[in-house]
Amino acid sequence: MQLQTTAKPLFFKDTRSLETINCDGNLFNLSSLNEFQHPIRSYGFGIKYVHEGTEQYTVGNKQFFVKQGNYLLLNSSKDACVTIDSRDYVKGMCINISNELIASAVASLRAPDTPFSDPELADFFYTNQFLENQYLSQSTSLGNYLNSINEQVKAQVFSSEQVNHELFYSLAERLVMDQTAVFKQLQNIPTVKAETKRELFRRIQQGKAFIDAHFTESLTIDRIAREAGMSEFHFFRLFKQTIGASPYQYLLSIRLKQAVELLKADYSVSDVAHSMGFADIQSFSKAFKKQYGSAPSKFL
């Protein structure tokens, strides 16, 4: 039974606050804190989304500095600690989804022709094999959904009434979709030790997130690899094995997807080519036609 019964708008306060709504063991928290340190042990799956400021998490021997617009995902297999030390209030959403709800989402989304077994996937989700990691919210299905909730909370049009089963079902579905893809990608990293595999994957994801955040800039593999803390060759090889495309191919795909949206919004071909980091209209048009089979002017 949902404990919160009176609908009211939820929003980030400018004073110290921590508000929790419980929906059948699934929790939705909004917080505004400037000095805070507390051990945490997530019940089920914890989603730590930062609206403003930076939250520091320690999970085992790994530290995560979760900044505005990013989120940390972890399960209940490891103890963790959160630290907030800021002159200004750090604001965020902390969401806990029960293992039972995640299990239902896994079962409903599981395709019969996947190359791994149910026990393998279960071990990944529910044991210390899970990859606790920070994600750029705009780069994942779950993250985009969190951004949508965050914008509603910011505009004070999200009410306690919306913290219901449907909300947690939607969150669980997106979490499982994203993390099943992560599980598949992890299998592509050729290393024996599980922790080494997870650390290499985190670095690849760090490089990928850097591309996602800076795709309009002039990027080189060397620069991206340095952001990931890896050598250029090692990063290139593992990125391609893990993501299924080279860093340049991935960068190009991001640019072209955004180009389509700009063209649909009536931006000129030359403006789109320039804003998406292409050297000139000709190189943009050539890449666009190769990807979509028609010239960018067709989308105007």
C-alpha cells in the first residue's frame, strides 16, 4: 500500500530537507543537503540522481563523484557511503526499486534467443557481479526518463500522487533494458578477472560519456582515451569490442542523429554541418547520405 495519501507538488527546497515516499517497498526521495555523511545499503536497486551540485559515493574501494545531470546505479550487494560537503545545497533524487520488481522486469523483457542463460543474468543483477557505475543521464533510457522527472520536479508539476506503481514499473523497465545491454557488452571484454573486466568497462563508458557530452567539438581518439585513463590503442580496441563500433563511428552516429533533429527544426544545412563539428557541408552531406540514403536537404 502506498503510504503517501495526500497529493502535493514535490520540488527541490532551498533549505535542508529530505522527503521520502514509500510505494510498496519502492522508495522515492528528494533531498536538499549541504553537509551529510551516512552509510547506505540499498534495498534492491539504488538510483542516485543529482539535480544540482555533487554527491560523493564510496562503494567498496571505488569512489564516484556524481555531478549534476548524472546518476549512480548500484544494487544491494555492496555497502556504500554517501558524503556531501558543500557551501551550497546539493539537490537530488534517490530512488530504490525492489528486487521483486526488477525480477518481474527481467522476466518480461527476456528474449528467448539471447546468448546467455537466466542464471548468468541473475548473477549479474543480484550479486556483486553487478557493475555499480555512474552514467551520463542523456545517454541511457533510464537517464532520459530521470531527466523528464527532474524537469517536472523543477517546474513543480510533479506530485506525490505520481509516485505510484506505474512510475516504478517504468523505471524498472528502463533500468533492466540498459543493464542487459551492459551485461552483453561486458562479455565482449577479453579478460579473466571479473573486477578487471568491470574496471575496463567503466573506463570505456567514461570515454563514451565524454563523446556524448562533447560530440560537437573536434575530438580525437587520443583525447577521448586520455579522458578514459587508457592508452589510445587499448581504448580503441576495447571500445570497438565493447560498443560494437569504433569511437569515430560512434561519434559520427551521435552527430548525425542530432543533425536530423536540427534539420526537422528548420535549421539550414550549413548551420547544422557547422554546429555538428563537420569540416564543411560536403563532408556532412556525404556522411548523412551514407547513413540515411538521402541528402540532408530532403529533411528540410
